[in-house]
Amino acid sequence: MRNLFYLTMVMALITMLLFSWACEKDDDGVTNESTALVVPDDFGSIQEAIDASENEDIITVKPGVYRENINFNGKEVTVQSTNPEDNEVVESTIIDGQENDCVVKIENGEGEGTVLSGFTIKNGSARDGAGIYIDNYSSPTIKYNIITENICGRGGGGGAFVTNGSSPKFKYNIFDNNINGRTTSRSGLGLFVRNESDVEIIDNEFINHDGCRGVIAIGLGSDDNSNATISNNKIEDNISEYGTGGIAVNGSTATISENIINNNTGGGSGVDAGGAFSIRSEANVDITDNEITDNWATNAGAVAVGGESVATITNNIISGNSSGEEGTLNGTGGGVFIDDATATISSNSITNNTAWNTNTGGGGIYVRNSVVTIENNDIENNRATRSGGGIYLRGHGTTSTLDATVINNNIAGNESKGHRSANGGGINIGFIQSATVYGNTLTDNYAEQYGGGIYIDEGTPIFGENNVEWNRMNYPPETEIYNNYDNNTHGDDEFHGAHVFFTDFSK
């Protein structure tokens, strides 16, 4: 009896181990009761293995070049290389679409159990989603892939395209040098998400793209209603001939955090440009804890927000960005550009940005016809050729709707320099509905003409703490009670008001 008892216990233990092996959980928490299928040992192609598989099977693909275009056909299976986390294995396990349609299609409502992991996906050619096409409420996980040299057409999404209520996760992928075959394409050299889709984009790299309308694009228009979580990605060395070089959000919601967005180039005008961001068409975004550095655009060097969008820009490093070219009418808002939007800009480091436009300005921040709060930022060593080296708040005539609150910022070492009418080294304020300015420290700012600290055009009402209106006079520091000043200078010493200069009280 004792031997039978031990035998029973051993058999039970073996059964548990086998069950545990067959029901492994991957790093996304998906449980697989699986059959192992191997390509090319068991099947000559990846598609043949998918066709023969059942839900929860694992298809392992050995290194090699597989010249085919695959479709998951509704199967919730894992298709993986022999070691998805080994870059050499990923580089040598290639699905080559031969420029014949999308390389991978996941378009039949596949769920979270669908996984594509550890491949180089290349040479797709399609109107939408040349590398990977995801449609029809599908929710796969795409991880540890290199998605490269795919060519999209007018629809967009050279690397990947997500549409119609789909909810994929992109994790640990490299999107490299995907191509937009047409300058009229809608969006997304690397990744395009649209039509009420909900996507996670985490721990990826987006590098070396050259085309138009952004590397990551979320939404197409004001009623797109897609949603994205974009975090811990590296977005570098991308060029857009028209539109942002980095992330575009249109008519959708996005939480964008802890990314490195560096050395991207945007083209075009206004809010479309944005070297790092273009936020428009009633989008709602939260941009937090990112490093946004050394980006350039024809207009709006780094972050551009407009089109009745709402943006919260918090705790970012926004540094070394520039807009336009010296001696031209291009280049407004070297760090942040806000036009026709609602924005809160708080607790950021906004430094060493440049706006080259000889007609407007805003080296650090440019705001027009918006409702904006600028608080608790370090705004230092920015430059505008014309006006507003640190901050430019400007309307257009008596119809301006710009309402600004500027409180508790450190505004230091900024300059307006390079034009005979360069005004407002720290802040330039003019022709706006109202401005509330208090609790700021303005130090070592310079304007080539007037108002090294603050320049205020006539007729603009300025309020301090508790909504008390400023007395309109050109202040030395000891008589302006709302802010602190030190060593702000301007070019024409004949006029008082290097700290605060009102145009209607010029002497």
C-alpha cells in the first residue's frame, strides 16, 4: 500500500509539472495551453504553421529569411523566433514581404493571446501598414521586433497601422527607416493609430525615418477618438518634410511620458510643424517627464499645440530646440508654441531654445490666442531674434482672446537680440485680453531695444496677486511689488524701464 501511495504521489507531481509547462505565462500575463510547432522543421512556411495551429499554440521560427506575407486569420497564437530577446537572433530571423502587400496582417478580431515576437519585418509595401496591419478590434502584442524598410502609401503607417477599435501593445520594438512613398500621405512613418483605437507604445525605438507627417501619429481628425499611452520610448533622428518629426496627436487623447525625443526635424507651418510634437484638432494630451532636446522645425522648434486642443505640459526637459533660420520670417516658439488652445505649462526646464523669426519671437515659449497658465518653470538662456526671449504672449489687435497667467517662474539669462525692435528679453506681452503676472524672479535678461525684464505694449491690462491691476509705469525694481528683478538690461539707456517697460510710458 505504501508503494502504491508513493507511486500515486509521483504521478501527480509529474502531471502538475507537465500542466505547468503547457500553461506557461509570458511576460504579458497570457496563459498558454500550447502545442509547439517549429518552422521550418514541421512546416515549410510561417503561414502554413499558422493555418495548422489552434488557439494558444506556440509557433517557433528558426533563423532564416522567410519570403512571405502572413495573416493570423483570427488565430490567438504566438509566433516567435527562437530567442526574441537576443538581437542577433532577431536580426537573422527575417520575414521579407518582397514589396508585395503588408508583411503581417492581424485583422480578424484576434485577442490578447495573439503575439508576434522576435523578427525582422521588412520590405512591405502597402497603402496602409506596410510592415504590420492591425484592424477590426484586434488586440495583439507586438514585441522585440525590428520593423524596417517598409513603404506605405497615402494611407500611412509605414511600420505599422492600427485602425477600427483595435487595442494592440507595442513593446521593445525598433522602428527603423520606414518610408512614406507619397508626400500626400496622411500620417505615421513608423506607426499610425486611428478610428477609436487604443494603443500602448512602451519601450520602443523610433529612429532614422524620412518622409512626412510624423513618426508616431495618433488620430486623423477632430472626431477620431483614439487613445494612446506612449512611454519610455526613444524617438531620434527622424525627419518630416511636412508635419512633426516626432509625435502627432489629432482629435484623440494621449498620455506621453518619460520618452527621449531628440534631434528630430519638422516641416511646414504653424502647429503642423513641431520638431517633437504636433497637437491639434481638439486633441487632449498630457506630456510629462520627457527629455525633448535638440529638435528643429521650420516653425515651432519642439512642442506645438493648437486647433482647440488641451495640453498639460509638466516636468519636462525642453532644451536646445530651435525654429526657423537666422534672418528669415520662419521660426516662432523655439521650445513651446501654443496657438488657439488651452495649455498648462508647469515645472519644466525650458532652456537654450531659439526662435529665429525676425517678425515675432518666443525663444522659450510662444503663446497666441489661447488660455494658458505658465507656472513654476525654469526658463533660462533662451533667445528670440525679435521679441520675448523667454516668453512671448501676443494677440492680434483688439479681438485677441489670449488670457495668460504667469506665476512663480525663474526667468533668467534670456535675450531678445538681432533686430532693431527686439523687445522683452524675459517676457513680451502685447495686445491680449489680460495677463496675470506675479511671483516670478527675472534675472540677467536682455533686450536689444526695450524691456530687458518685461515689455508690455499699450492697452494690455496686467494684474498681480489677488487680481490687483498694476500701476502703469516703467518700473525700477524696488517699486514693482509683484515680481523680483535683478540685472535686467536693455539697449537704449536713455529710457527707464529695463526691468518693466510700458510703451505708453516711454520715459
